[in-house]
Amino acid sequence: KIPCTTNTNFRLASVTKQFTAMSIMILAERGKLSLADKLSKFFPEFPEYGKDITLQHLLTHTSGLLDYEEVMPANVTIPLADRDVLWIMCQQDHLEFSPGKKFHYSNTAYSLLSLIVEAASGQKFAKFLKANIFQPLGITTFEWVKRKDGIPIAASGLRMRSRDLLKFGFLYLN
């Protein structure tokens, strides 16, 4: 119930996927990885069910990985870090479908891709983005800022029920 101002920070959420994909392509161009690399190259602990998943599958939403939001522990109330997503996927025992067989938008895949950027580059994801994309393009970026009491200074997302979306003129199809 705090009004937004020109100083209100917002999470970029899925907008970061384009930067994640660009980071993977930069690393592929530099020979640090290949789109044909398997998930197990970067995560040897990943369960057998993911043995055929390639970076290409992750990039194109065709990996078959489960949506981590559907299988995360019910008591989780804070946003997960990408390492948490990896841990959750390591607790699973199956895919939604065989890699490359279908398209299904995947936040899970892009969480793993950001970790792959870190593994292949040796840099934290945010630092890689800043040094390899934003600074060369002259884009001013901001860092995640926390208040002195540790609470992030950012607006929270709002989830609306389907009937509320219809009231506001939005159509949601699944």
C-alpha cells in the first residue's frame, strides 16, 4: 500500500531471460561452452533423468524439466535463489516430457542457465552481465539494494485471481 514513484525498483523477472540467453551465446562464441553440452557437464550431481538435456533444450524451453514452482516445498514463502532451484530439481525423478519433444515455457531452465553462465565464466551472473553486456553497451544498471535492516527496497509483484483479471479486462489462458 505504498505508492510507486520514479525511484521504485522492480524485479526484472522474465525480462532477464533475454540477457541469460545472450550470456550463453557470448560464452559459446568464446568457446567456453557449446549449445550441445549436456546438463551433467555443469551439474555432475544432476539425476539420471536429465542426462539427455542440452543447453539448446534449456534455451528453447524444450528441456522437459518440471516447473520448480509446482514442486517446491509448500512452506517456502520467499523468492528462491537459482541454487535452490537446482537443489529442487535434484530431488525430482522425472521430466514432464522427453527433451526436444515439446515446448513448455521454463523458468526452471533459465535458473539453471544462469548457474551455467557462472560455471563457464567463473563470474557471478550479475557481474558477467554487467561486464559483458551492460557496460559495453553503455547501459547503466543498478544493483539489488537492501535497506540497513536487510529488507530489499523493491516493489512486490501482485498476483490476481482469474475473476479479478476478467474484471480489469485481461484474458488469461493456460
